[in-house]
Amino acid sequence: MATVREPGSGRRAAPRSTSTPRPRRQHPSGPQRSDSAQDDLDQSVADLDEDLAVEQELGLDPDDWTGEGGLETDAAGGPVIRDNRKIDPVSGRPRRGRHTSSAPSQTSRGNADGAGGRGTASDRQESPTPGTAQAAARALEDEVVAAAELIAAREELAIRTDDLQRVAAEYANYRKRVDRDRAMAGQQARADLLTALVPVLDDVDAARTAGELDGPFKAVAEKLESTLERFGMERYGAQGDAFDPTIHEALFHQTDPAVEEPRIAIVMQPGYRMDERVLRAARVGVVSQES
């Protein structure tokens, strides 16, 4: 065996045997990989492990190594290998950013190999591709736009609903007002017609009182009165009825101690009303007690 110093390293290299060439070692455990980069890494780790074992046998202290080529070790004394490859050997995907991972020591490598040689969690993590990130951004933007459009549509629907309800209420009030005005107009037209026929009824009543209402004219007068009754016309005011100043018109007044309340003593013209509406007040003479 001979001690060899690596040129430009500033440290002593582990002595190696010059008689027999070193065979290439496979990874202690785990499935065989066809990836050349993985094979080179495994071979480098195996070589470093063997060099470390030889130096420990010779009593060399790794802390004495100096220079830029000094060997970095972990807390257990094993070598630390920095993996700066841009392609992930496990997933085959390109790595993003600065990926610096330490190669496992012999103990940790054995545990990883015992777990099936799947590599570390950082190696197994898949980084999103630029197309995936852009698609996710576009999908998020589409969701935001759709949400904004939905909110605007709901606000527009609320406004249109309020307008429709207001128009419907105004139309309902308009119909009620029109129906009420139409009924009042019809009632007023009927009252005007019946009021115009009151003098005719007075003449019929005078002819009846005089005994001149006979023959065909009597039948016509009775049909006229029955027809006007169907339209709601009613004759009121008779001798002996209680006097009501709201529907009776007193033309004269008499006193009588035997009368308890004012009453109609004589009817000079009968009154007519239609559905509680006075067309003409009855003209009467009133009798009451002395005041």
C-alpha cells in the first residue's frame, strides 16, 4: 500500500492498495437502477465509505484535513455528499430553485435502502410545471370572474324584482281606483236619470190622487214605477212617520201636546232616494209638542 496525496487538494488522501484494482461495488440494498447518474452516485458513495474505513484503520483524523478539497462529514463521522443535479433521478422531473441535499451516511443510507430505495421526501416531491401553474392561475381567475358576474346578476335581479313589484302594486292600485271611479260614475249617471224622472212621477202621483189614472195610462205608469224600483229608486215620506231633518224638508210647523216626538202631519211632496242616496227630500208639515 502507498500513501497518495491528491494534487491541489491540500489534504492527504487515504492510502490505497496498488496491487489489486478495486472492484465496483453495488448499493448495499434496494432495487438496481439503470440510471447512469444514480450508478455514479452510488459508486462515489461506496468509494468514500471504503476510503473512510481505510483511514480509520490507519488512525487518520479527518479533522486534520485542510484546504478546499477537505472531506465534509456529518455528526456520525460519515461523509456528506451534496446532490446538485438539475434532474431528479427518482421522478425524472426537472428540479426548480436550488436543491442541495446531503447524501445519507452509511447508517441512514441503509435505512433508506431498507425502506425500498425510494429516496428522500424532497426527491419524491413533484414540482409543478409552468403549464400547470398557468392553468391553475387561469382557473382561479375564471372562478373570480364568474363569482363577480354572479354577484352582479343577483344585484340586477334584485333591482328588477323591486321594480316589478312596485309596478305591480301601482297597477293594482290603478285598477282599484278605476273600478271605484267607474262604479261611482255609473251610480252618478243612474242618480241623474232617476232625478230627471222625479217630476214625471209627481205627475203620475197627482193623476192618481185626482182619480184620473185609469185605462192604458194606468198600466204604463205602473210599469214605469216597477222599472224604476228595479234600479233602486224608492219612494218615502208618509203621514205619521218620525220627522228626520236629514231626509225631510219641513215647510211648516204645528204644535200638539199629545205628540211625544216630532212627526209628519202632512206630506205635500213625497221624497225619493236610491240606495240610501236622497234624490229629493220629502216636503212635509211637522207637528210637535210646545217647546
